[in-house]
Amino acid sequence: MKLITWIVLLVFARSPWQQKADSLINPPLMQQAESILRFDKSTLDIGTLTEDDAPQAYRFTGRNISKEAVTVTKVRTTCGCTAAELPAGKILPGETATIVLTYHPKNHPGTIDTDAFVYLSCSEKHPVARLTLTGNVVPGADEWARYPYAMGRLRLKQNRMEFQEVMPGKRPSERILCGNSGDKPLRLSALVIPKFATFRTEPEVIQPGSEADIVVTVDASLIPAGKEKAFTFPIIIGGVDARPSDRTLNIKVNYTK
């Protein structure tokens, strides 16, 4: 079978929840974006910060290379750790404008890989540019250091789980220990999850400074026919302040038919 045919089959084989996760994390840019607003750089390595550092501001300058005036209507960041400051008013042909991204390292230890999608009045559905900050955040003086994974103020012992044996007629559950390192209660939900799985926490509300269990249950009777013996799926968690890829649990299922 030709390579192109294989690629087409793989694209159409992606499940609806995987497509939804992809659209949240990485929306496609509008057509001919580079011929409208061109930035001097789209990716900036900000080096190493610590959680105890103050918020840091970084500038991205774009030039209007089209023949029409444009207006930046919004900048959507993929993580609550990053705030965007938009340029005011119209950007005339040939003029430049600056978008400021401010990164907040507190409660965000680990790799920095956050995006900001820039939308114009002529591109409400598709962004005209993706601006990226990369780097690393070293944990500060943190009492939650024994929880190596952070999703905003939610701390977890692990960010993946595996169901060793799922068979017809069974509804097995797996757990991940987590904790609320913030000063406000957390109520978690699953924004993206397949129909054969359920998500909950015990207790339902995680109070500040308290621990809880994330519980995922798989109903074997609802797994689609034709699923392979070992497969994976993502769960994007709602109720926490982090970019979708940083609040995603990766679930592996070993399915015995």
C-alpha cells in the first residue's frame, strides 16, 4: 500500500476525543498568515527560572506586510501561567506592533513550552500567528516537592496510569494520588475523555493543602469493537490553570477480549 494511502487512513482513524484534544492544543493558522502580520521571531527561549522568581515579560514585534490595516482582537494563551498584552488600535501597512507575554513561574515547575495564538479581526476562527516561550522552571522552596508533576496548583504523584487487564464484563478503576497546593478549593472534571471511561476525585472537592485520589474507571462493555489489545487515550483535566498539554493524563489500557 502506498505511503500516502497509509497517511490518509491514519488521519481518518483518529478518534473524536483525540481530534478535540488536538484542536485545543494546536489550532491551525489561517491561510497566508505570513503575508499579513510577520513577527521578528515566533519562539523565544527564556532560559531557566525558579518558582520564586517574579513574573517575567517578553516582547514579540510584528510588522503588517499587507496592504490593509489590521487589528489584533485577542491573544489566547494555552496556559494560565502566561498573560498577554495586546497592542492598541489599528496596525497600518508597514507599521509594527508589539505583543507582550508575561510568564508567571510560581506553581509551574518543569519544562516551559507555552503558546500564545494571535487573532485578527479578519481571522476570528484561525490565528494569524503562534508565539512560543520555551525554557525551564526549577522548583522553589516547595512543601509539595514530593509530588513531581504539577498542573497549576494541582500536584500529582504521576501523570499517567495503566490498566493491566481489562476484560468484558468488568469495570476496573485506577487511582493517582494528588494534592491542592493552592489557597482555593479545586473541583476537577474531564474536558476530553472517551465514552467508555469515567473520571472523578475522592473527595469531590479538594481543599487547600489537602490530598485526594483521581479515580479513572474503564467500562469494558463500552470499548468500541475493533480496538487493539493495547491502546492509549488522553484525559484533559478541567478545573486547573494550565495549558491543555500540561493538564493531560495519559491512560494505557491492556484489553483482553
